[in-house]
Amino acid sequence: MNTRKNLEQDGGTPKRSLSIRQRCGLMHACLYMVCCKCICCKKGSKESSTEDDGAVFETSVLILGCHGSGKSTLLHQFSQPPENREALPTGIVPTDGFSIKQVKYKNNMISFWEVGGTPQLRKYWHRYATTTFFQVLVFVVDVSEAGVTAIGKSISELKRFIDEVKAKVLLRRKTLLVLLNKADAVSTPSTPQEFKTTLVSYKAMFQFAHEHFNSVRIMLTSSQAIECGHVKNSCKSHKDVLDSIVFK
């Protein structure tokens, strides 16, 4: 009976439901976001403020993106000490559910809420958005050679997310930061001029987002600590990304 219902809803294709672990994770995230965040985070901010003898500002960031775009790796690098932030990470496991990390950066306490990007989890993105008091949405896109064909899918998922939350979330008060990730793994274009043209075309693809958010920023990010000529030189450091978040 349940199988027939799922087939009817999905046009004949069985739906893959979330595992018990993922369902528990979703419930845990919602409870944490609503009940604990205001108490625990502000307590930590108050303690940090006393230690540093200065005000500590809190910034909440929601990280979304399709599976394999590099969200977990970026979040791992953001949370590292400054001297290790640009090092090549190893052994990073993709997020199966959600991940929460707090990063003290300058006089800011940044709370990162990363949600997995598998097809099963993408349909729950809007729930995280409506229960998280985020100020910045970081949307990660894989623009490596292997991910070029998936850019269109990422854009479609972002549009779907906006359509689902715009009636409940005041996006016009929030910042969208699009990270064109793994740009250092792109083997083409081969010349700086070709690369500049490609970057302009990428930015044009996300032009639609300007009508929904207070501000939209697009940055190239690197997934590997290797030399890649003009492409590598165009990639922003993780410090640049954190600056863009706190100075939104």
C-alpha cells in the first residue's frame, strides 16, 4: 500500500526515504536551532567577549549545495587555526545529515549549519531554512571539469529552494554567497582571458538571485593546495571567504 502510494506520487519511481539516523539528525537539528542556539551561543559569546575585553558579534551561516560540491571540506578548513586553514585536508567524509560548527574569527562567533546535499536531504533544505536564524546563505557549486554538467542542476536546486522558502523567510534581509568551488581543478580554459570570460558566464547564471537577496556575492574557491596558474591566482583564500561572511 505504501509502495503504491509512493509510486503514484513520484510518477512510477519508488521514493527513497530517509534513514532512521537521518530522521533523528533532522529532529536534533531543529531542536538545537530553536531551543539551544540563543542560550548556548550567546553564553559562549558573552564569555569570549569578557576574555577579549571587546564585543563579540554572532553570525549564523547556512551552507547548502549538491552532494560532492565540497561543503564538508570547506567547513573543515574554515574551522582550522589560521596557520592550517589553507593546507590540503585529507580524510574528509561527506555529511550524511547535518553538521554544526562554531568558528571564532576576529571579533565574530560564526555558527555554521551545513546540510547534506543528497537527493533525499535536498527536499528538507527548506525546513532548515525556516528553523535557522541565519544571516548568510553559502551555496557551494562544483565547477571542476567533472562537475561542469552538474552546474545546471545546482542552479535548479537553488531556484527550487528559493521558491520554497521565500514566502516564509525574509531573503531580502540576507546575503547569498555563492562559492564556485574546485576551480583549481579546472583544466580549461587555458588562458587568463578565456578564464575571465568563463567566470563572467558563471556570474550571469546566478543573476536571478539578485532579486531575492539583499546582496549576492560570487567567489572562486580552491579545493586543493596546488599551483594552477591563473586559475589558482583567481581563487579566494578561506580567510577571504570568512571576511566576506563577517563583513556582509
